[in-house]
Amino acid sequence: MSFKRLDPDDFVVSAQSITATCWTGNVTALTTFYTQSNQVSSVSGKYYTTVFNTSSAGDNREAQFQIAFGNENGGGALAYNNTAAPGVSPASTIYGQYRTLILEDENADFVWGNNSGSQYFYALSVERARYKESLLPGSINLTLSGSGTNNNLELTDNSKMVNLPTYYGTQRVYQMISGSNGVANTSVNDQGYTTASGSYGWFCPDISTILLNGSALDITTSEGISLSTTTTANTNGLNNQKAFNVIVNGKYFALNSEETITSDFVFVRARNSEFNYSENPSYISGSTGEVIYNYFINNPQTYMTTIGLYNDSNDLLAVAKLSKPLNKDFTKEALVRVKLDF
């Protein structure tokens, strides 16, 4: 075994983005959606619904995403105590949770593109096991189908229309617009927004969340789907079920995830005068340190099989195995690239 100190030029760091679909079975898009009856009928099911890829009797059944309804004023849900704390309900709690998570300011409001009038939304949160590091901007294509003039509403994010996303603290935010693959449907308007309610929501890739602007979905013209969100105080509106129904009718939800893989490349160079002799007992005498066979004194033949990376304290940090033994002698030089992923 021989040692050689590596130079700074022998190290190269590279980052590569790996993408994959979010959904179980590596399907490109979800086209069927199911809920669990006992969850829907429970108390929490009135405000929070888990969506699965197959029915309860299906194979490979896994949770894909969740739907929740949030309203700043608490409308659309029963108040915890309408006498002592009117307007405080599961809807206001959900709204506050997402406001703190995304805006990082409990006094801030959501701005849907160019409009901040509507402060109620539907939150679609992708199951953590479905994605890698974050969601991939430009990959979301969600079709909603309701009872409005425009039966189908195709939504995407505007990531390919802006140079930089909007940042709230550390969170990236893109606007949800009418269009596909990160670009607006220009037959509607240049931005893909609604006329009076701004954008259709927010796409938050770093927390795997899509917020859908409730007032935009409630529009009864061709811009909306007539969702008819219930915002009346102290009223169980079952709004999350309404959102689920238009997703089921739309039959298409495509979304990819991404992960940045950082690789450290180490280039190990064996020059013609190096690593030509072995310390194997069959090659060198253990008592005298002499080459056993005179033939190998001036014409050595060795085979490189393993590379070990050590620190300055001679602690072994990593081992790289060559795919096959590499012949080395005074007439040959070797350059081996070791890749460390982390």
C-alpha cells in the first residue's frame, strides 16, 4: 500500500438537479382520486382531507396529498366557542398556520398576484413521502372542473414567466395562473390572472404546498369554476370536500419533485514512476523487504484494485473500488476519478 498527498486541484465539487414525479408508481399525473370514508365523516374530516391514489380495496394505495380550507375570519367552519370566541374556528386556525409558515408574519396578508382582497384559500399539501427535496417549478398542471361557464380550469405556476420568484423569508413563492407548464394561457390574458381576484393562488415549492385563491375559484364567469365556497360565520361549509370534487372532475394533477445532489469528485493520479511495486507478501519478503523475484525489480507488474482516502491523521475516510483491476508499471500512468455523493 502506497500513499500520495492530494493537491487542491484534485478536488472538484459539482451540483446536479434530479427530478422525478411525485406520485406513487412513478405515474406522470394522477387521474383518479379517493378519500377514506371514516376520515371524511370524522370531526377533522370536515376541514382536512387526505387524498389517495386508489380505492380502499386497491393495491399500492398510498396518501398523495391533503386538502384543507383556511379563512382569516373563520367563516365556513363551526366556531370552537361561538359565545366566548366568535370567528375562531378550524378555518381560522388553518389560515393562521399557513400565514405563519409562509409569510412568517402573523399580521401579514396573502397577495394573490395583484389582489389582496380575498383572505380565504384551499391548501393542497403534498405528502412528505411523495417528493424528494422540494417541488419542481413549472411542472404543476392541475385541472379543475366545476359548474361555471368554463367547465375546465387548467392551472400552473408562473415560474417560466419571471426571472426570480417572490421570497417571503426563506420561502419561494410563484403565482398560480391559468395556463400550463409554467406559462400563462395568453388567450385569457398576458399574466394568466383573473380580472378582479388576481392570481389563482400560490405555488410554494419549498414546503410542497399549493394555495388556491378561493375567490378566484368562486368566479361564475369563464375565469372561474363556480365553486361556491361557504364563508358564513359558524357554519360547517364542507369546503374541503368541494375542492376535492372539482379535482376529481378535472381528472388531471401532474407534479414533479426535484433534489439537488452535490458530488465531490476526487482525481487520483498515479504517474509512471508511482505505485509500481506491491507490498503483498507474495511480492516482497516480510523479513528483509526485498522483492522476492528478481524479474520484478526492473520490470514490476502490479494491479490497482482499491483507492482509500485518508485525512492528515491517517484515518480512513472513504474507500473506492475499481470495476476491475488496473495494470500498472513504469510505462503506464493512471487517472482515477472518485465520486462522493452527499
